[in-house]
Amino acid sequence: MDFHTYTSSRDTAKKAGRVEDPDAFYRAAFNDARRRQDGMFTSQLVVEQAWEHARRPYYNVSPSIIPMLTRLNLDLDSTLIRLPLPAICVRLPCQQNPLAFDWQGQPTQIRSVLMGEAREGQSIVLLIDQGDTKRVGTVDVPVGMYISFLRQPGQTVEQSLASLPRFPNTNGYIDMPESLLADCVRLCCCLCLLENDPAIISPDVLSKDQEKFDETGDQKFVEKAHRRGKVGWNVGRHIEVVPHYRRPHMALVWTGHGRAVPKIVPRRGSVVHRELVEKVPSGFGG
């Protein structure tokens, strides 16, 4: 299955012939954004640079698990939403993508979401790519949607979702339905809560090694993928290929001391440690 990916500012600059290492590029980009007093673009650069430093990690989210997560009621304090890494890309499927809608008679879908922290962890920035672009010089520059999800004590995730900023259509750009915007943010919040059950999350390896990895679980295939630039995880892949998990029930449960830690688990899945997905070995995805 193919998945969309996020196109960063540096990726776009490469298409225009500007080739720089990440630190040099973002140093110059930050100076330009500050000179123009563009706070939103500055936040975007902060998230993108964190993603580069984290080795451009990603989740490939299979279509079958998306509705299971977007229909969960996240009636929990918004401060409990924590990113597993400083920044991570949520890559949505090119085919059978549930986060799709019609825009002016054309089928449109949310392609990817880059998540990262902002304001010293007080909020989570979501950079949503829905396929919009504008022509700048000789290249098409992505025009995404910027969402700042506030992690405010005493406010639940559902309350935060209900108060998301509304973005009316301007300049002919795509106007996403409000319900789909909420589903997109809810999906990202659920991914931050998802347990590391290997039936739900598994490392993304090279396609030619997938069958052997499924049979053996040998980490050499993961290390090989990292050397080739694949640093990511598949979410929900086994739900589609293992009959027992074809239609699982996802549930929000409370774990840990005093049952104070929320986790999203499959109905019959086992609980494993969050640290497994937080470990990102060396290697690049770009």
C-alpha cells in the first residue's frame, strides 16, 4: 500500500535547486521568517527542523484503523496528549483513505500531517497537507493548514476539538469540512495515546524483507531499513491481514499508578511499553 508523505520547506527548496544541509537551510529560513515577522511560518520551521533532527520518523496509518480511532470519545485532560517523539509525520493512505471529501466537484483527501511541539510543549502544532499548492517561480509550493492544538490543564481533548479555530476559504484554496478537521486532529491525538501492541504498531521494513520480518521478527531487517532511509512504523497493518484483528474494538483505558495514564488499546491486545516506539535509530527518511 502506498502512503502520502509530508513535503517540507527544505524539500521544496531542493526542487528549486537550493541544496543545503538542514542546519544551514533552517538558519537562513528562520532569519527570513523573523524579518517578515511571520510567526506562523516560524512555528512551521520549528516543527520541520525538529523532524529533521529526529531522523524524519513517520507513521503509515492503514485505512481500516482510521475510523476506529476517529470515533473514540477522548474525554480526558488535553495535557495527557504527548508526542512519542519531538516531531513525527502521520502518512495517510493513497487508496481507500477515509479522511476524504469533495471540493468543488473534485475528490480531495488529507494526505499527511506533520506533528510537533510548540510554545515549550504548551501546544502541539499540526501541519496538514490536503494537496493544495501555489506556484512560486518554477516550483509548486504546498499550501497546508496550520492547527495549534492547545494542551490546557482542565480542558478535555473533546473541548479543545470543539473550539478549534475555523478557517474560511480564502484565495480559492481548499476549504476542509469542520467535521473532517476534527477527525484529523482526533486521529493525531489517538496516535499519541496508542499502545505499542505489535499487532497494532510494527516497524516499517523494506518490502522485499517484509515476509521474512513477519515470520521471524529479526531486528536485522529493521536495521537494514534504517540504513536505507526508512525510519518509521506501520499502524494498523495487521488489522487488515490477520483475521483475528480484522474488526477489533479499540478502547481508551486508564493504566499506571492510580490509573492515571490513558492508553488506546485493541480489545484483546496486550500492553507493552511506550519506549519501543520512542526509540528512533540513526537513518533518514528523506
